[in-house]
Amino acid sequence: MKIEQAQQQVDEWIRTVGVRYFSELTNLAQLVEEVGEVARILSRTHGDQSFKESDREVRLDDELADVFFVLLCLANQTGVNLTEAFEKNLAKKTARDARRHQENPKLQS
């Protein structure tokens, strides 16, 4: 699935199931909350903290999908075509960082 298709699917879901988009500020808060849930999982699986018994069933893939869903909502609400934006952003990063990471001694194995 292309990002544009995902944006269309989210828009269709919002119109048929979700009634309407939450406000942009509400969706921003939702995005921050979902990113926090991803951070919690990663800090417990790769960091020093352990899971509470009630958190053992959480899934990283599901939480990342929640982040992606809210991001798609924000893009739809603000008229951003994420496919185009991502392609432009990747081109910018490639031009800017063409040698930077390869020459970074911290990244050498």
C-alpha cells in the first residue's frame, strides 16, 4: 500500500466510522500520547525498566500503527500529501548527508 492510499483509507474511516476528524490540536495531543506509548515499550524492551504486569500484552507494531494513523489524520487535515512530502524529505536528507554519516567515526564498526 502506498502512503497516499493509507491517507485515503484513513479519510474514508473517519467519514464512515469516526464521524469527523478531531481538531488538529487534539490530534497533536493524540500523536504525542501514542509516541509516548512507543517510548514506553522501547524503554522496557531495550532499556533498564521492566514491564508492569498490566503492560505485558502491549505490542510495538500496534502502537507504531497508532502513531501512523494519527499522523495520517494530521496530514489529511492540513492538506499534506505524505507521499510527496516524504520523497522530498528523503531527497533533502540524501543531498545533505551524502557523506556525513559515512565519514562519522562514531558510526564506524
